Amino acid sequence: MSALLGLIPIALGFGILALLVFLWSLKNGQYDDLDGAAARILIDDEQPADTNPDKKEQRHV
Amino acid sequence: MSATTTLSSPIRLIDPAFIRTAKDGTRSLDLLVDDMHCAGCLAKVERTASAVPGVAHARANLTTKRLAVDLDPSGSPEAVLEALHKVGRSARPFDPGVASDTKNEASELMRCMAVAGFASMNVMLLSVSVWSGADGTTRDLFYWLSAMIAIPTVIYSGRPFFRSAWNALRYGRTNMDVPIAIGVLGATALSLYETITSGEHAWFDGSVALLFFLLVGRVLDNRMRDVARGAAARLLTLAPTVASLVLPDGRARDIPISSVRIGDTLRVLPGERVPVDGIVTSGASDLDRALLTGESVPEAVGEGAAIHAGANNLTGPLEMRATAPANETVLAGIIRLMEKVERPDGRFVRLADRASRLYAPAVHSAAFLTLIGWLVLGFGVHAAVTAAVAVLIITCPCALGLAVPAVQVVAAGRLLSAGIILKDGAALEKLSEVDTVVFDKTGTLTLGTPRLVQGPEAGDAWAVSAALAGGSRHPLSRALAEAADAQNIRAAPVTDLAERPGFGVEARWNGLPVRLGRAQWVDAPTDRRSGLSEVWLRIGDDEPQAFLFSDELRSDAKATIAELEALGLDIRLVSGDAQGAVERIAAQAGISQSLSNCLPGGKVEALEVLAKEGRKVLMVGDGLNDAPALAAAHVSMSPASGADIAQAAAGIVFTGEQLGPVLQSIVTARKARRKISGNFALAVGYNIIAVPIAVLGFATPLIAAVSMSASSILVIANALTLGLSLRRIGTRHPTKPVAGSVS
């Protein structure tokens, strides 16, 4: 019985933590674009910052 | 035809209503980029937008096909649109109000579902301990803990149901949410009473699990409707919003079309839409009137010709005198006509609501009779209330609430992977009831773009025509260039290539003047009555040679129509075209009943006649002239190559160059309908077993929890089997729309 008194709050605490993490991720827009998240992994990173805007334009078009 | 206009449409000024301004002066804007399908497109769109000077941040969403752009004070939203158009993307401003509404509802349901999921798992854990033998103070403690989790959850997660139930009751109606609200509240209140009095049974687990299952159904249902709202935003950017007013000094100034007055002189450059109805005062050009008439072959106009708002100017600059203000144009009339017929749609009652109309009273009387019965038999108030609440819990329409959305989500997912976009779940239900299919001709049964059907023998004529056709944006020139390309004909070297708006293209080849264009322009015989569009080529003083074009049937039109007839559907063809052309296409497609010379209003009348006969009509059409009919039909489909307004009016949009999706959608809808009926049967069967148990007082919380979960899982599993049976018809992927060849 005394073990329960400790375990139940711990179990509930973890549950609430998981719920809060989920609500945070929802609010943070993690589920807004599920297809995009899958696709973004395939996009190459931008090349190192380029200060010349003309050059940048050429690379993208 | 929107596809013919995307390439050449100029950049319009963006209405300030689309732009949100934050307190610190940064402006943001949502754009709808609907041809974004893959990682490559996403990267290209984002990088193009980010590279525009003045853009602070651009992020694309592949799921909703939207691009969110944040602008510095120096940035211009038009520059972003222009950059995207340059790389061949069609971007349109998106009303931020529509976007945020959708998002709020979806995320509220999601939060409710998350909380209910958390609570039901934890309460269930405590309940399992009680069922496995905890009693005395341990049981009381567990019940108190359950109450502390369940009561806030019911208050929080139950809001969507309580709100809807209250709205229904306030107007003296009942819906599915009324028994849900009563059941959940009753179970929670009784459980609280039991907990306070150290009773044996509490139903906290039942009430939160119920909410969880029901919210899963609601979230699925909401996903379906989300798509519909995105599609409605297309309408906002359809009509031209800006006109170019010619000032006395010859310069032009952009003014909103609402301030155009009768008698104003306006300028329409190639690629722009005619802003209002009027008369050409100078210039010559070809107008693409597909938006108004659905006809793909352009019309040549010169001084004195009457032109209508919405027509697309293809080749030369025009000046016109306005003869009607913006709200009295033919285009405005059609839009009004469509809004008028769109309203009766509300008469359709969705399956789930029809079920709940029967269900709610049945459940309530069962619970009430149980209460009376137990009281009459002298078991006391406590036992009677317990039994009545048990009936309410066990009959709570969990499985019923999942029966429809679970099936629809599976069916919609299948259709989407075949390129068919359902704009709402009701469209699927209505489609399963259809007994008559009405097709439009141009752009629906046919591809809507001219194809070369007859030309001269290969040789110089072809090489020269290919060179000349390459110098024009006219749809017939494009069709000719495409045909030459398909035959691997290399364009002859020509010089002095020039387009003569309204006539054709001319150049010099081997020192000879060559012309490609209208019959009169090259002195060709004009009395041919083939009913086909023609372009003539003259080399030097030789005899002119003809190229004939016709609008071809979609490749699988005949087969699809035969299969639709085999399903027992009545097929009609209704078109605004002349009788001869309509009958020719009807004969080719194997349609026996056709109606020609219909104005947009005439199409609506034809549909109303069919509706009066008690038919449920599926209308398939693509043009602005079809839009009122699409809105008036029981359910409607539009190809993705159709006019924006037609797609906005239709319940279902399909991509690709084939007509097969029409058949596939009907078959899928019918299968989904059978699956939904099956799910209802499961839910009712479950109640037939469970209700007597509850009425007799044997429904302990354990039995309620097990039976409720079992029936819900059974219904979802049954819905998933639809995916398996649809896989057979879903394998035939239509080809992607060949946008390049059209535009």
C-alpha cells in the first residue's frame, strides 16, 4: 500500500509529462505539415552563405 | 481554361486584405501553390521566394500546399508572385481568415483527444486494479484518484459535444451529441456519487474512454472537411481585380475594377483578362473565351467587337470602352447565378445524422423505461438510476460515431492516391446515390485542347509551319508545334518572324514570304464546313495548305461511359455548343441522349428537370459556364484542368487526362456506402446484445469498458478492410496532368 502511494504519483507524473510534450509539439506546429517533413529530408542543405545576391539567384533558377 | 492562362497571366496587384501586418511592421502573406507535390518542388518554391529581395522568411507547407511569406518593410508581395511565376509555379493569395479558422478547430479537437487519451489510459489502469480485487480503502483511494483525473477531462474534452448538444437542444432538435452528452455527464455524476458514498461501481473509465473514441471519430471527420475549405479559397482570386485606365495623356493607371465607369477607356495587354464588358476601340487580337464559354478555340477580335469580362487576351494589345460596370458583366451574372443555386444543398441530410435521428430517441426511451421498470419492481432509486445510467453508457454511440468517418477517411485516402480529391465526406455519400450522370462536352468528355487531325504531307510545309507555329502562343499554333514535335520535324530556318494579332504569323524562308494563319489572310477557300478549326499555310504564291484541328475525346471516354452504363447509370450529354458538334461527340462516346445550345442557365434548368423526375444527378463539367450546373447538381465533379470556378463549385476534383476517375469514384463511393451500412449493422448488433444486459443490471463497469472498446475496434477494423477491397481498383494510377503541353 505504501509503495502505491509513491508509485501512483510517479506514474501520473510521467503521463502528464508525456501529455504536455504532446500538447507543446501540437502547438509548436510539429503536425502541421506531415508530408513536408518527409520530403525535407531529401532536400540538400543550402550551400554556405553567399553574399552576392546575383550569384544566389542564378543557382536557384 | 485556367491551364492556358497560368503561363501568360500577368502579375496582379495583391489586395491589401490578404496581407497581415504585425505590430513591428513586418507583413506576412499566405500563398496557395497547388502544383507543389514533391521535395524538389518544395525546395524550389522556398528558395525562389527567399531569394526575392525584401523577403525575410518563406516556408512552404507540402500538406496544405501553402507558402507563408514574411516581408520586410521594403518587400513587395507582387515581387514574390512574379518570381514564382517565372519559375513556372502558379501562386495565388490565400485568405488568412479561412486558414486560421480551419486550424483552430482542428487543433482544438486534437488537444481534446490528447487529454482524453491520457486520462482514459490512466483511469483504466486504476480501474483494472479495482476489477482485479482492490477493495476497502484502496478502492476508495483509486476511485478518488480516477475522479480527480476524469472530472477535469470530461469538462475539457467534452466541450465539443456539450456545445453541439446544447445548440441542438436550444432549437428543439436532437442530434448524435445529445445522447453522448447525457451519457457522459450521467456516468460521471453517478460515479462521483458512488465514490463519495464508498460505492462498489464507478464508471469513470467508461466516460473518458467514450470521449476518447468519439474524439478519434471527430478528428477523422474534421480532416475530411479541411480539404473542402482550402478549395473554397480558389474562388477569391478568380475574377480580374484591376483594370488599366487610359488617361488623356496616353499613359495608363491601374484602378480597382469597382471604380470603372461606363465610357472609360481601358487597356488590355496580351496575357491579361478583359476586366469588364466593353467594345474594342483600337487594336486587334485573339481572345480566349474558355472561361465564359468553355470553348477552347480563340476568337479574333478587332475594332468595334463586343468583348466580355473574363476573356483572356492572347496576342495583341487592345484598347476598349467599358459598356457595363464591374458588377453587371456577364461574368458577374454567372457568379451570382451560381451563388443562388448553391443554397438548396442544405437539404441533404448526412448518413450519420439520419442514423442519430432514429438512435437518440431509442436510447433515451430505453434508459427511461429501465428507470421506471426498476422503480416499479421496487428495487429502490439507487439501483434504478444505476441501471438507467448503465444503459446510457453502454448505448453511447461510440461505434456509431466511428462508423461513417472511419470508412470515409479510408475511401478518401484511396481516391487521393489515384488523383481524385474529395472536397467533403458528403460528396462521397451523395455519389453513392447517383443514378444519372450528366457530362459537359468541351474539356470534360474531350481534352479541351485542340489536336491536329489532318495536315499536308511531310516535307517543307511541315518544317516551315513548325518554325512559324513556334513563334506564337495561339493554342492552334501550340497544337501544331506539338504535332511537329511528335513527328520529329525540325523547324526550318526562317527570318523576320512576326505575329500579326488576329491573323497569324509571317516570316521569310529561302527568300519567300511565308504565312500561317486564318483562311482569309492567306487567300484560302473559306467555304469549308467540316466543323473543325483550321489553320492555313502559304509558301510564296503556292496553293495554301490546310491543317485541321479537332478537340479529341479523352482516350478512355468511350470505355468509361460503357462501364458507367453497365453499372446501371443513365448517361447524358449537355453542352453549350451547336447541335452538329455535340451529336458528333455524343456518337463517338456512345451517349444516346444529348442536349445542345444550352446557356449556363439552360444547363441548370436541364438538371432541375432531371431532379424533378426524382433522379440523383452527378454533373461532370469544367468551364465557368458549367459552374452553376455543378452547384445545382446532387453532386458534381470537375477535372483539375477546368476553370477555377468550376473546381470551386464541384464536390470532387480529379486530375489526369482520363475520364476513368469518374467511374472509380462512383465504384468507391458505392463500396464505401456498403461498408458504412455494414458498420451500422455491427453497431446495432452490438446494442442488441448489450442493451438487455444493461437493462437487467448486469453491465458492470468492466463489461461496459470491454464491450465499448471491442465494438469500436471492430468498426475501425471493418473500415480498414475497405482499403483492401479498393486496392484492386486503386492500382490504376492516372497519368499526371501534362501541364506543359496545355499551357
